[in-house]
Amino acid sequence: MKRGYHHGNLRQALVEAALELIAAQGPTGFTLSEAAKAADVTPAAVYRHFTGRDDLLAEVARQGYEIFAALMEFAFNNGKPSALAAFEATGRAYLAFARKYPGHYMAMFEAGLNLSAHPDLAPVAQKARDVLERAADHLSQHLPADKRPPARMFSAHIWALSHGVVELFMRGAPGQKSPFAPEDLLETGIGIYLRGLGLLPPDR
Amino acid sequence: MKRGYHHGNLRQALVEAALELIAAQGPTGFTLSEAAKAADVTPAAVYRHFTGRDDLLAEVARQGYEIFAALMEFAFNNGKPSALAAFEATGRAYLAFARKYPGHYMAMFEAGLNLSAHPDLAPVAQKARDVLERAADHLSQHLPADKRPPARMFSAHIWALSHGVVELFMRGAPGQKSPFAPEDLLETGIGIYLRGLGLLPPDR
DNA sequence: TGTACATCAGTGAACGCGCGTTCACTGATGTAC
DNA sequence: TGTACATCAGTGAACGCGCGTTCACTGATGTAC
């Protein structure tokens, strides 16, 4: 790490400290003072880089959406090799993101951030949502127009299923254990759903 | 309300004050002191009825699971008039519960309570889960045994979808609005899923 | 019915704590000459 | 290359706040006689 002015890159160091705290204690357990401490810095120093606690939290979420959108985009891969394969890849990418970037995920979806209160946040969040919707739209082109559900509804179903799987079965829900791996749960769930749409052959 | 000893029924009054606070500010925004204040009582009075903040929160969740299980049981109605109708009714009941009892719902699913740390909580939570699983099991009897997914997986899919719909599309997610009513989203989602299982005719 | 007593729900004051935030400051870094 | 100066990232002390929790208490209620 290059040491530049004083600390070097305190801004990013704070973001990373926040990430670990959020991953460990949830978005509400995260504290400006603790993040400062983890970055070996006085709490007051945080105010050189962020307007306050909320702003730091929002930056964590923003970086999360950035990574998330990129990951989904990569998985979608412009609908190649096939609309179906690309769609299933985005589903897997959703879960992979939640697993690999728990701090980001929690900041994005469990912090209750007001998107419109943070102008930097809304567009990148929308961008992430758009990828999934695009994948759904591509795929639904393979359906006869009269039995085609709106792509936004289609993608909302998958988003909801994925989010539910993460929240209920991936978090080490204390005192409760899932009999299935989240990845399997999502994969089979999406499979059944796509069969229901006529996008997969009816037989298993 | 019958006025009994001193306050009457402070224990339940505190639970109800907590419910409103949780519904308004989320489970982590809930505060023992505020709940006491809302019940017109000193914070110290709470300790006559609960061992502390966590215990009060857990009681809110416990009552929630109680209501939830009863509601699901009622909707399931022992699989009548048909396994399919009963199953769909439980799905609707899930969402209805989340909408009607937001404070309970949040305490149950968003507070991150450690089920095993609160011995009263685990059995009633399990009871609620069992209803949905029973509904799934009934329904899956209508499938040929070789294409029948395990009932627990089946019910996990529906649970995850329902939970995701609540979290993403029912909460007045600030700065973000859903194009679909959560109820519609869940109903269509379950419909497609059941068609995928061969439990509904393939055509719309 | 009346009185003396026991119970115990709720009080009020106090505690230590960590929080987010502010402010005047200092001293390391970057830059102009 | 050396010096004087400007910048500004981070410090350290302080603040007011609300939190959960404790404790000795008080006084309304219930009960025994």
C-alpha cells in the first residue's frame, strides 16, 4: 500500500474498516468511532473524508452496488452463450455476491438507506437492477408474446427469491440451520420457476 | 381495558408500545426507554416484567410467531378444500401477516434474535415453519414420487420467495418504488412455480 | 365492616458507557521561489 | 539545492445525549384476622 499524505488513503481504509464491522455486526452495529479505531485514527479524522456516519455507510453501499452491477453484468455477458444460460448465471452471481461481499450486501439491502437521500446511490443501484431486468427480458423473448409476463415482474420474482434465500438460508441464522445449501436452493427454485414459464422442458 | 394492580397490565402494554416502535423504526431503533415512556412508566419499571431489553424484544417475537402460526394454520385449514387451494392460501396468509403485523414481522425476521438463546422462542418458531412444510407436503403428494422434490425444499422456496417479496417490495423502501403490488407479485410467482412443478396446467 | 400488616409494582435518582459531532490546534507534506 | 511559506489531514479534548441497568424507596393494593 502506498503511503501518501499522512495516512495514505484514509478514505478507503475507513470504508474497509466499516465493511468488516458491518459484516460482523450488521449495518446498525456499525459505528463511526469503531471504524476510526480500526483504521488507527481519531473519530474526528473521519470528518475530513465524510460528512458523517451516514455518509460513510452510504459510500460502502455505493461501492457495493458498483461491484454488484459489474458482477451481474459479467455473469449476464450480453446474453451469451444463450439467454437461458446467461439468466441462470446472473442468479448464481447474485448469491455469489452476497456470500463474497457480506458487508456490502448488508449495507445495500439491510441498512434501510434512503436511496433518494444519497444522490450518488440511486443511479448505481438502478444500474444493478437493470442488469437483471435485461436478462429477464432477453429470456422472455423466447416465449410467445401472449404468455409472456412483463420482464419487470419476471425479474422481481427472481430478485425476491434470491434475496429471500440469502436472508433466510445463507446468513448463519443463529439457532436455526438450513437443510439445504443456499446455492442449491436457488438453483432448483429458479429451475422450477423457468419450467413454469415454459422456458425449460417440463420433465426433470 | 381492565385496570388491575397499579397499571393494570403493564407487561402487555410494554409489548404493544414496543410493537409500535419496532414497526416505525425497525427492531434496532427500538429502545427500552422509549417503550417505557410510551407506556407512561419509568424505564426501571420494565424490569418488573422482563429481564431486560432483549427479553422484551423476544417476547414481541414470540407473540408474533404465535399469531403467525395460528394464521397459517387457519389458512391451511387441514388442506381443505384442496391441497392446492390450501397451499395458495398459506402463501397469501404469509403476506397478509407481514402487512398487518409489521412490528411482529420485523421482530421475528429482522431483529437477528438468537432463537436458541430464548428457549420460549424456538418451539413456536418451529411450529410456524411446520405449517408451511405440511402444506407443501400435502401438495407434493399430487406429484409422481420420482419427480417430487423434498417437501422441505419446496416449502423453503416458497418461504424465500415470500420473504423476499416482503423485504424488497412491501416495505416502503425509501427512494424506490415497486411497479407491482406485493400480493400480485407473490401470487403470480407462486403460480409460475407450481406450474413448473406440474401442479397447475401449463397454460395460463 | 374495620384494622393491621405484607406484598410488590412502579418511582426517582444515579451510574458508567459509547455514541456522533465540534473545535482550535499542530505538524507533516507539497510548492514557490 | 535550500528556504520560507501555505495547505490541510489528523489530533486531542470536550460536549451533550440517550442508552441499559441498579438500587433503595414508597405507597397502592390485597389479605388475614
